[in-house]
Amino acid sequence: CSCAAAAECFLVRPPPSSPRLGSRRGGARRAMLAACCCAGEDEPGPIEQVSPEPKKESPPPAKQPKAPEASNAGGEIEARLARISAGDKWDFTVESHEVAGVCIAALLGGGAVEECNRAAKEEQRLRPGDRIVRANSAREPAEIAKVIKEATTLLLVVRRPRVFDQTVRKGGKPLGMKINHNDSASSLYVKAIGEDSAVRTSGADIAVGDRIVAVNGRSGSAQEMMQELQTSEEPVITLSRA
């Protein structure tokens, strides 16, 4: 028996009886137990198989936006270069300015810089526009230029510049910038800015020492950039600032 009443049936003691009635009463007792055990119960039906509920999996975490790759803008990069003798040319050229310092003007290939860049990570490679802040122990622009010219081994420390555009709206005023350049250079240098100048009144973020690398999209020629600055009423100036 599996019902609760069955347990009670087993505890009920039948009244005393005579031996002659033993077999009859035994049968009655078995009938009573069976009736007690099964009374009120329906016929058992087929057993239903209940499958466990599938475990709910937590949704995957949202993908984080990919961080931008480091550009080393404003950071410093070291490069070790060597050549056989001072008579061998380096495979890069430089431009020097008393305020803006010395920067790499162009990479020529086929020498120490190309070999150094091949072994370096992308963000650690020397590039045109990098400002040289130290060459071996030299830190001043004139000393840096001299070391680069004479040394056979170089430890260059360069600073990667930030490059950005600024628009100057002249509004009938002169541009008001004193610019240092030579015709063979590929960039212009801001030497001074007048207080009552178009640069100041237009709110352009241009500072002394900035390197101008393009004007209205024109680059590579100092003469062409100077012409754009002089003739355009709203020149878009691309600046390199280290």
C-alpha cells in the first residue's frame, strides 16, 4: 500500500475471535486491508515522462567597442641607426627651424631608416613630419643637425606630431602670420602671429612653432602653399604640431 490510509489499517487490531473463525476472519482482514489501501484511488494511468526544463543560458556579454590603435601622437619614439662612414648619406632628409626644431622631411629608402622601420612595429616606425628632439646627446636644433651630418651611429628620439586643419576667415584683414620658409622646403613654419590679424579674429588654433604642411589640400611645395595663403579668402591650413 502506498496511501496514508494504509498505514492506519496496519495499526488497527481486529477484535478477538475464536479459532474456528480464524480462516474466515483472516480473509476478511485481507479484504479490509486491500479496500483501505485502494479506496478512493483511481486506476493508475500511464506514467507521464516529464522532461526537465532546458537551462536558460545567459546572453553573451555585449561587445565592447574596439579601442583605437595607438598613434603615438605626442609620444616619443627611439630609433638606432648606423652607417659605415660619414661620407655615406642617410636615407632621410631634415628641415630645421629655430623655434619648431628639426623634423624629418622625407624618407628616401635604401638605408638605415628603411632597415630600422622594417624591424619595427607600425606605430614605432619613423615617418616624415616626426620632430627630432634628440640626436645622441644633442638637443638644440643646430647641434642636432651637426650630429646627424657627422655621426656614423645615431640614437634618434623623435616626437610624433598631431596633424589637424584650421580655417582662417580673413574678412578683409591680412593673414597676419610671419612665416619662415625656403623655396626648396616642403613645409612652412609659423614664426610669429600679429594680435590684430585674421588668424586671431577668426579664432583659428594656430601657434608659433606650428609646421604648415598643406594649404587648401596643396602640399609638397612651399611656393604653392605660400601662394594659396596669399590669394585665398578662407584658406584651410593643415598644421603639424609636436
